[in-house]
Amino acid sequence: MAKRQEPVRKSVKEILEDLLTGHREAAFSGPESALKYLRRTFEGQASLPNAVKAVAYDLLAEAQGQLGRWEECEASVDQVQAYLPELEAAFPHEYRRMLTGMTCFERGIQARSELGDFHGALELCERALALGLGAHYGAKRDSLDWAR
């Protein structure tokens, strides 16, 4: 009797590396291609770790923003925000570096501004500042101060 092969189990870090590699290759052809890759990834990987979902939704928001799909972009940014605690838990030593490389705050502020949700854009500025993501979010907050 043949021995049954066990399924290959990848770590969260390996799954993230696979996602980033696939996205990089797809994004080379433009944001539409990146969007298509990410949608297929979500459809085909029902059990993506939540930490990886945070990064995937960030990439999705970036592609949607590049295409001017602001409602979709805003929804993706909301998903990123929901998964940030899982990202921090899975990558405690790399979290700060990963967070500074994400575009969800920039794209979220832009999307909310484009959609006329200036209070929401202001909230994202405040959150980015609270996370210590840079003084430029203070400038963005100041430019939206009239919305208070």
C-alpha cells in the first residue's frame, strides 16, 4: 500500500512571499493585470492568512486607486485597516517596515477625498499620525482641517 502524501504546508511568510512575487510579475503589465491577479488569488485561496490578506488588500487598493475606482479602493482600504492587528501579530519584528511600505493610508485619503468623505480622509490622516507614519500626514491633516 502506498503511503499517502501529506499536503504541503507553507508558513505565513512563505505565502506572503508567493503573493508578492506573483503580484510583482502581474503588476509589470499594469494595474489591470495586478487587479486580475489579486482577484484570482482571493477567489482561489479561501484560506489566506489574515496577515497576508492585509497586504493583498493594500495591493488591491493601490491598483484600484491607479484605475480611479474610488469606491472599490475605499472598501479595500477598510479591509486593510481591519487586518492590521493580524499583520502585526504575524510579523512583530517586520511590522513597522511593512506598514511604512503600504499605500493604504495614502490611497484611502485620496479615495475618501475623491468621494467627498473629507471627515473619513481626516480620520485616516489621524490614524497614520498615531502610527508614526510620517509628518506628511500632518500636512494632509492640516489641509483637511476645514472639514472638522
